[in-house]
Amino acid sequence: MGFKVAIIGRPNVGKSTLFNRLVGKKLALVDDTPGVTRDRRVHAAKLYDLHFDVIDTAGFEDAAASTLPGRMRQQTEIAIREADLIFFTVDAKSGLMPDDLTFAEVVRKSGKPVVLVANKAEARGAQGGLLEAWELGLGEPIPVSAEHGQGMPDLRDAVVEALGEERALGEDEAESDEIAASEVLIGEDIADPDAEPAYDDTKPLRIAVVGRPNAGKSTLINALIGEERLLTGPEAGITRDSISVDWDWRGRRIKLFDTAGMRRKSKVQEKLEKLSVQDGLRAIRFAEIVIIVLDATIPFEKQDLQIADLIIREGRAPVIAFNKWDLIDNPQELLAELREKTERLLPQVRGIQAVTVSAETGRGLDKLMESVIKTHRVWNSRVSTGKLNRWLEGILAHHPPPAVAGRRLKIKYVTQAKTRPPGFVVSCSRPDAMPQSYVRYLTNSLREAFDMPGVPIRMALRTSDNPFAGRAKKR
């Protein structure tokens, strides 16, 4: 049986750097600015032969509960309650601060085992801060450098001593994250082109929630899972890290990714915001379904369409959630207008699922998840080669390819090469001469014939090798 470790401390002592060191990946954003981390993040970690879950938390600040730092502190207090062991982290370089003494008392009152971590111990003058750390009354400080990986053996021994060998050395398998590969057609290769396997509704599902700042992404995830897991509030840009949340919906395991709001590129100046957006883009590439949260009071801004276009180019399956529907006075009129705009502004994914929701009241959440599953089913769909070529015969008879430079283009056959998203290979005589308008016609006809609404469809043109190419004409 594994255990949970919460990394606690005031802002800018290196908690996220230590978190990244323990999980072996640069998951948490790290910057010199104090207060970068706001939500609590949980991930599987390894420290030599110890396997456990580690929780990265926001910096402890003494502030009123209604303020943003106060709400961040509440998330940290939840992490303390969840943890089996606490890494109380101090900055050995700058020494003890009054807040360190205050929060050490909070940790002591929790009654949880504590390991006192003196980070930045590689810095010149850190010896003084290390000696000061004894004043906290939390035992011997362990000097480490999370940035350079120094002091990790001592930290491992301190964990074993705090929890006991039997608890600390219990085996716990670490999960491995698989990043989706990106190719021409993207997706997964199909072994048998004639097979049409049934959709597996037991497999875990990865969903990213994206949108502009203050559209209600974190509130939506909290409403879905039924708990205040993510930090929310009226301030724009609260979320910085991409936080994953495990959830079970109707017996199906789902991993939800909350992402930072994405503003227009020209408005993103700060390094920290750039890091947040890059983290969000990684979450999109890792996800299967992407819920695009639009503010129903100001929908389809230019940035919303750019986010949707990015998701489609990445080959992810998009679903639109028109949030804040409880604030709309004329819902029927607006709904008709939004449907028309969706079809007109997003022709690349004709038939995209769009649902009206209110994260504040919980309205429309079941319908949203049903649309997600429906879209995921289409995104995984396969069509046998036989069916595709019978469809192609009808298309060529009704609307054959045009003639280019006086020579008619010939299409020989079509087959599905990949799924996730559906990717098709069309064998034709001159791929470079095929007009894009005809490729779009094939894509839209295929979408309608095989009921594939709302997902990107890849169409790659290929030509078969000419065995006589390059040979001189024989007389």
C-alpha cells in the first residue's frame, strides 16, 4: 500500500521544483515569481526504492478566507488532511521568516508525521539558514537542492524513519503517461482494414477543458466531479498549471485536465503566462476529447475560433460547452443564433456537438458528458474498405474529379489507415494536381455517408508507383 506526501511551505521556497524532482518530469510550472502554484496537484512519485503519491501545494499565506491567497490556503489545508506525511519546506538560503514559524505551528497541530526539508542548501551562506531551521521544532532539517538533485538519499532515509520501514517500503506501481504521437494522419494505425470492431466503453477517457480566461473552466470541472477540487473565483487567470483530476462517471474512469485561460498571442507578454499556455497545449495533445468552454454572454470571439482550430489541427475531438447559460435572458433566440454560428464558423468539423450548460447551477452537465461519449465514439470509428469503395463508386459516378491541364484525374480506391481521428488514404493518379475543393467534397460526403459528425477527418492523397517510370521507350 502506498502513501501520500504533501509538500508544504511559504511561497517561493522551491516546492514545485522538489515536486518535479520527485515525479521525474517537469510537470509543475517553476518561476522566480512567488505564488506561481495555486491549485494542488497530485502525481505518482519515486524516491529510490520508495513509491508514493506527492501533492504540490500553493504557498502558505496568512490572508482572509475570501481573498485569492485565502482560497489557495484552503486548498493547502485540504492537502494536509489528505497526506500521510508532510514535507515542510523552508529556504535555507534566505533563512527563517515569521511565516515559517506560523505555518510550522499549523503543521504541528495536524498531528501528521513531518520531514523538515531545507531547500536551496547548495547556495553560499545556506549553513546559517540550516541552523535556524532547528528553531521550528520539527526535528532535524534535511539539506537538499531540489534544482540539482542533492541530498535525495538523506531525504529517502528521513521518510523511512518518519513512516517506518513497513509502511514506507510498500510497493505501489507508478502510472506511466502515454503521449499521443502526431503524424500526417495522426491517430492509431489499423491492423485489419476490413475490421469494424465495437466501441469499447470501459477504457479510461482523457478530457481537456480549454477556453479563454474567466469562461468558467475550473468551475465546470468542480461541478462535474461534485467537489471544490480546483481553485475558482471572479478573478480572470486564476488557473496557471494544467491540473489533472481523476473521476468516475457512470462506471467509466475519466481523467479531466483543467488548463489556463488562453488569451490572444499578442497580449501574452509575461514569461509565466507563456509557460501556462504551453502547459495547456501539452494537455490538449495528451487528451482525446477537448471541451471548449465558451462564455454564452460573449461567444465566438476570435480567440475562441483560434483555440478550436488548434484542437482540430492537433486531431483531437472537440465538444463545445456554452457556459453561464443561467445568465441568458432570451435562451431560445440565442440558441438558434449559436447553432447557426457554430455551423458557419467551424465548417472543418461539421456537426460538432454543442451543449448549453451552467457550471454554477449544474444544468446540462449530463447532456455534456453524453455528447463527449458520442463524439469519442465517432472519433474511434472505423469503416471497412469494402464499404468505402462502394461509397466511392457512387461519388465518382455522381461527381467525378475535374480535368486539370486537359487530363482527367483518376481515383482508384480509398481505405481507412488510422483512427483517433479517422484518417483515410485515397489512391489517385496525380495527388499534387487534385484541387482542395474536391478533397473537401470527398471529406464532407464521407462524413455524411458514414455518420461522422463533429470530428476532424484526415484525407491523404497517394499515388501508386509506376513500374515503367524512368525506362527508355523501346522500339
